[in-house]
Amino acid sequence: MPKKILMETINAQIQDWIDYKGSGDKYRIEHDFDCKLTGGNLNADTLISLWLPLRYALNSCNTKRWKRYKGTSNLKKNDKFLKALMKDLPEFISNKELLNKLEKLFKLGRTHANVIILPYRRWNTIRGGKPYWDYFPHFLYDLLDTDDELFLTATRAWIKREHLEMFFDGEICKDNIKDLWGSGSTVSHNPANKKFDVKLLIDNYIDILEQRQKFFKRNCARSK
């Protein structure tokens, strides 16, 4: 009998996107997943976007069901699409291995391991827009791309405080940032690139979150 694909966590996240209808700080404190995990901290932010790997997986499989919606704008807020996706996810993402990887990523992605505290709330908006599109290595690169030693010192201290060392091979500097995309460049992450391997990206995201999860588990055990 073929192994059943588990999709409970992906569906739970899709339902959260459907349910999130409000705005303002009070609503965010009470309903935003990152805020709730950090006791209502408005500077809390998702480290790794779950929407984009999902979108990349949809593009990779490019099924008939997905083709009906892929040209529609703002799909993350399109309830008709989200409900169809939640109901028939394997019809949208036909690759079972990819779907299993997504479920693992979403399971990690809905824990404290996928939350950081930003020093400035506006970084939330900056990270999500051009040219970063929520690809954190590119954002880190630009933060570290300076000769201002005071700023570098403060940035490295923030990176260590948020336990983001796993984004680097060795010393915390722009040249040591890992290429999670596999494009050959930290600042090159166009999903239209023919070399783009969505499975590689998801595997790397899983590895990042697993490493952060180990830290939080150790920290929680010490506090008991």
C-alpha cells in the first residue's frame, strides 16, 4: 500500500490565510502567528516565507488545476483558490516527494524556529518587496555589504541574538552567506531561472529551521 501523504500542516496554514481578515496592531497581536508565538511582540516576523515555497512548488508541477489560477493576482488572499487548494492539494502539486517536503517545511515553519524579532518593524515590509522577495540570504547580504564598522558590529550582534548563524559558512560576513537557491549567487533568486531547483531550496529551508529548532529545544530544556 503506498504511503499516505500527510498534508495536515499545509492545510492548517492555508486555513490561517483564509481566516486572516483584519488589520491593525491589536488584530495582529491577537491573530498573527508570529506575534502569538512571541507573546504579542509586534516586531516578530516570519524568517522563511511559507507562501513562496508553496507557490514555487505549484509552478514546478504546473498542473491543469494550477493553470486555472496561476495568472490571478494576490492569490494568497483569494479564498476561492485557497479553499480549492486545501480541498484538492495533490491535484495542484502532483509530485508526492515535493508535497511531503512541503509538509515537513510547513510543520517546522509553524513553530518558534521560524520566527525572528526584527530591530525595526519596517524591515518586515522591506524584506517582502523588491529586490528581496522574502529571500533572507539576499537581505542579509545587503545588511552586511558596508564598510561601516559600527553598523556591522550591531548587525552581527543581532544575527547572533536571533540565532541566524546557520545562514553562513564560517564567519558572519557577506561572502560567507550560503547559496540556498543554488543559483551561484546570494543575490540571484529568480524563480524563472531554468536552473532553479525547488526541492533544493526547500531542503535548505528545512535544514535551517531544524538547526534553529534544536537551539530552542535546548534553551527550553535549560529553563525548566
